Amino acid sequence: MEQVVWAPSLQSLDGPLYEKIASALERDINAGLLGAGDRLPTLKELAAALGVTPGTVNRAYELAQRRGLIDGEVGRGTFVRKGDKPNALHPARPAPVPAAVSQPASMPAAAETGRGNDWVDLSIVKPNLQLQEPYVRAALLDLANSPVLADMLDYTPDGGHPLHREAGAAWMRQAGLQARAEQVLLTAGAQHGLLVAVNALTRPGDLVLCESLCYPGVASVVHSLGRRLKGVRLDDEGMTPEHLRELCKAERPALVICIATCQNPTSSVMSAVRRGQIAEIAREFDFALVDDDLYGFLAPSPVPPLASFAPERTLYLTSLSKSVLSTVRLGYLHCPPEWLARLAVSVRSSIWMVSPLAAQLGTSLINNGRAHEMAQAQRAEAEARQQLARELLGAFEYRSQPTAFHVWLKLPANWTSGDQFAALARGHQLLVAGGEAFSMNRDGEGRQYVRISIMAGSREQMRFVLTKLGGLMSTPDTAWF
């Protein structure tokens, strides 16, 4: 077949240039502008037509091939895939993954909130679901056709299948932890992982410490298990060594839970020096650490995980919920070998085992590189939305990171509390989280703040929502009360 003339428009697409080219290729195939078997321009020809480098086109063709759109034949060129059907001699190729970065101009909020088309939920920190959906569809099809599916219908050993534990270790190694598969246990998400850790490593009545402002799930777990909770004061880097030491001298804690990267809700990031200081205090006062690293992939610049500073006494906790698969609920623990038995018992007594189907889904995405690609797409989307936040909320005081999923927004002085503002926002179909819910010491810290998640819906929808939010904050309180 003769080579087609193809020089796509990239103006309406989002993401890096190579992703735009791959998305344009899929768009034009779906529109019928390119047909099965069509030979595409060479790297140099398309690079010249688009004004980019041949390397960019090569990356685009590689991405399109991973998505099942094209095939390359040495000596002949690159062709639109013919869509041949699998049989016993020609096994099924991985299902194509549609463009994961470009987004429609708008999306009904009901798809994410269930509250009707006018509601937008900014109260839950979660990734953009539109970016996840095409990958998950493809991964489910891969799983259905996988030869290991039958093995995933059986019960698993304590801690999880060895291949799933190895995938968890590989995911942790990408985050900078020197992880070993035999020290990994699977959990049903990070919240379950936290429950497993507190249940296994402390006893009723023990003191547990965390940041003085922290997500409410920590307090829920600690109090439900009959442990006591106190918050450690924060500064711009997170948990302060000085106050941690002061609390340890007063009463030695059994466990300290720390979010060192993109802390929830303040978004602070600990420096390597600060992480080392926390680790030394843990050794001095002989307590266990939980390195809650759900947001490690969003760090503005690489920082070694807190667990790497005191591996002999730290439980590293992560999951795929924020980066890859929101609702599959798959998490991973990495701990010193002597803790494994206790933690495995805690998993078994709480849920018996993690679903091997969910674990295989995550394993497949990690092993074929798509999990990393998905996490990077979420990071790029967060960066674009933080730029929107700076543009539209720049008149207000807030804390965040350039690649975080949320902002910690301080209200003007006329607002008496975040809960008061959240009540007003609900009247305008916006759900936000009042800051008082994050106060671990129940002393009013955070009262003047709200936490705003910025990843829901499309960018255009978020632009509208943040504009609306800024208007509510700027309006004098006499207009409402």
C-alpha cells in the first residue's frame, strides 16, 4: 500500500508533543482518515511536517504501538494496525489504550459525584478518573485473556502471591526504596494498610503520634483500635523534630505516622535532612515509624523515602489508589523481616486476603510499564491544574506543591471557620473539606482553612469551579448572613 500524506493538527490536544502526536493518530484512525494497513510517514518526514525532532516522532510511534494502533516492520515502515482477530496461532495483542492525556472540554460532574450535573466534589483528594479509564479498560481485557487468570481464582498465601509481591517491590523501587519482595505484604488499599500497621505494631492504650494537621482517616483508625493519638506541630517541611522530641520525652510513643511528601492536608515536603532527623529520634526513643508515601510520585523533586533513613524500624506504606487505580483498592507494605508474621496475621484477621484479581490487575500494569505511564500522566495533569489554581486563586493565601492534587486554602478574615465556608459552598453545588476535620489535637488548628482537591472533571470545568470558588471567598459575609 502507498504511503499516506499525514500531517495532523495538534492544537486541540493536551500533553507533551509525543503524546499529542499519538493522540492525533488515534483520533484520525477513529475518524476514518487513516485506514488499516496505511503506511505512515517516516520519522524524518513527519518531523519536518510538524516542526519537531525525529526523536519526538519516534516516541510518539512507540507510544502508539503500545496502545495497539500501529505496527512497525523493519525495512518496510510503520503501518496502521489491521485489527486482525486472535486465534490459537496468533495470540491476542494487549488491548489498545486510548489517549490518556487529552480531555473533552467538559464532563458531567454526576459521573464523579452521583449528585447531579451541577455538583462538583472538591472534598476528596483523588486522581483524575478520565485519565485512568482507558488504561483500566485495556487492563481488564488483558486480564480476561491472560493465561494466569485461572490461578487468580484461588486463595493466596499469606501476604499475597509471590508475583504480586514482586510487582509491589518493583513499584517501591521506582519510588527510591531498596525494596525486597519477601518483605512486601499486600493490603486492600492504604487505609487498610494503616489499620494493619497500627493493629500489629501497637497495643490498646498505646500512644500514636502523627502530624497535628492530618487526614481524618488516621484518627479514625487509631481511635477505633483503642489507641491514643496526639499531633506533632508542623512547619513548612512538615513534622517538627523539636516538638516530636518534646512529646517523646513526656511519654514515649509506640508508633509515629508521618507523611513526608505532599503531606495531607498542608502539602509540605520534608527535606532529606529533616527525614534523617526524624529517623534519629525514632532510634533514640525506640519507636516504630510508618512512612505513609501515597503521594511520593508527586514530589516536585526526588527525595529518598523516609523509610530509607531507618529501614530497621520503618513500615513503608503505599498504594496504587492515588496514582493508578482509584477503586481497585490495592496497597503494599514493606517492613523489617521480624514484623512480617504480625502484619500478615493482621491482614488475615481483617480481610483474610487481598483479592488476587485486583492484585493481578495492578501487577500487569506495573510490569508492562503502564502504571508508571499512568502516574506520570496524573502528575502532568496536576501540574497543569496547579497553574490554574495560581492564576485563579493567586489573590488568596494558600499552600500547595507544583504537582500536588490539592491546595490548602486560607480563608479571608471575614470567615469564622472552614466549616462555615463549606456550608456556603454546598449551597452553590461545591463540596469542600473544612479545615477543622484535620485537627488531630482537636484544638481548632486548621479552623481558618479549607482543603480543595483540583483533579475532578475536565480542566475547563475546573477553571469554572475555581473561578466560582474565588468569587465566593471574595464576597463580603454581609451578603450571606
